[in-house]
Amino acid sequence: MAIDYDDEARQHVARLLADLSRPEAYPFAVDAVDIEETHISIVFLAGDLVFKVKKPVDFGFLDFTTLERRHHFCQEEVRLNRRLTRDVYLGVVPVVEVGGQLQFYGDGPVVEYAVKMRRLPDDRMLLRMLGRGEVDERVLVALADRLTRFYREEAATGPGVDEWGTPEAVWHNIRENLDQTAPYAGEIIAPVQLRWIEDASSNFLWSQADLFGRRVAGGQIREGHGDLHLAHVFVERPEPDGLQIVDCIEFNPRLRCGDIAVDIAFLSMDLDHHGRSDLSARFVALLAERLADDDLARLVHFFSIYRAHVRAKVNCFRTDELAPELPEYLAVRTQAERYIDLATSYIVEPMRPTL
């Protein structure tokens, strides 16, 4: 699914990047502005603060094409992310035009909105800690304890949430992934890999329909995080209340709500992706014990196929924004290939169809 901005949207994104990268665009002293960009947002890091702007894109599963929608989802991002953070999501601020240039705050017409956040120390990101060998039992226990409290006491369940845990809803998300990565088959993804994912996922899901039904009836469908990977967990202190878990899915309830296993599978898969299947298994075991969930491990394994496929898709989308001659293009493409390889690695031989 190529990112197909119209001319107005493309110019808007270019203007945001140019104008908001200036230190003068901020109402406080800034030496320099760092920029991080994804397929759906631009993040401006200025001193101790972060300002996140949504791109005017429509991927089907999200629609940020109007200013009103972007404003609404900025507000939702703040509301939802405050569940798993403290004093991080500070509010929504306007981007205004003053003297022909864009800036935060000021007297002028509002042309965009941004989520304002406290900047968390990069070295406390779980991904960085993993690279330094600092993710130990104490960190895993703290994370398992915090998520147990979240799923048991804080994440909504019941009407309006349970519907996202049915086999039909699960299959809708898998099918969407398959459809949206189909254009990359034969170039970034091997066509046989998509066939394996489709057949293995379908076989497990429909053969275990009763299990998924019991999960719905048993209250294991929750309004979760939706994007729970290593770069979204910060360990300010290795204890449950010392964790900051950021950047949940705000733009689509069906990608945020689901079985707790689909949330847990994202972080488990990410640990596998970074070569730490031992930590992945321990993390899942800790949660299964705390949640008294005998089916969690096999469901996490099943949903890990989907989660790795999601990460492959996101990186495929990102290649559409990059010129092939750029070093970043090759890095992003390689990540897409690694994630799709990981997705198919979860399909053990008995699950693979004869081709």
C-alpha cells in the first residue's frame, strides 16, 4: 500500500518538517531540534519535551486526512496513554502560522495539532537496555507485575470491547495484514511466505474457535495497548510503578482491543526478533502464572505470527516513502524481510501446508 499523498498533503508535511525543525518555532530556548519520522507521524524532540504531529494519511485502518480527525486522535492519544504512564503526556497544543511560518503556540490561525510529552531518557528504553544486557529477572518481573495490574484492573472489558476477541474479528486483522502486504509479494516478501501465514493462521484459528469463545466469555478480551514493543517501554526504576509504557494505538479500537495474548505477543515477538527467546519465554511464563492463564503461551505463539507480520507491513509501508538509493531504504527493507522471516519461523512444520 503505497503512501499516496495528494499535492496539498505532501506540501503540508514538507512544511511541517521545515518550519518546526527551527529552534525559533518553540516558545522556549532550544539549541537544536531532532526529528524522528514514521509512516504516520513526525516527532520533534526539543530539549526536555517532545511534540508529535500526525501525518495526513489514510491507510484504511487509520484516517488522519482532516485537521479535525488529527485533533481528535491527538486528544485520544493523550487520554489512552495516560493509563500506563505518569506525567509524560502533557496535553495537545496547536501549531499556528505567524508571519508566514509555522510555530507552536502564538496568535495565528491553527494549521495543525501536536501531542506534547515529557521526553524520557533514551538510555532507559527497554530496547537500549536489552542491547546493553541490562534486561534481567528484576526488570521482567516488574513488567509482568505492571501488565498484570493493567489487564486485571485498568484495561476496559465487556460491551464494546469483547467483540474484538471473536474469531471473526481476529481473522479480519489477519486478512487485512495479508491484503496490505500482498503488493510487496515477489519484491520484499516471498509469495510462499504469505501463503504459509494465511493457511497456518486460518487452520489454528478456526480449529480453536471454541477456545477463542471461552476467552471472550472469561473476560480475557481487554482494551489493551496495541503496540507493545521494546521501544515503547521505559524503565525509570525496575519496579512496576517505575515503568512508563508509551505510544499505544489510539486511532482504531480493533487494533487496540483484543485478547490479552495479542498484546503480550508483541513484546514476546520483539524479544525473539532481537535474539532473546530466553527472555521472551520467561516473560510469557511470568504473565501466565500471574494471570492464572493456562492457554496464554500457545496463544502468544499464534499471535506472534500476526505481530511479526504487522512489523513487516509497517516497514514495507516505510519503503514507499524512501528513495531506493538511500541507505535508510535498505535498512528498512532489511527489517521488513527479517520480520516476515520471523513470522514464518513461528509456523512449525506440522502447521505448514504441503505446497
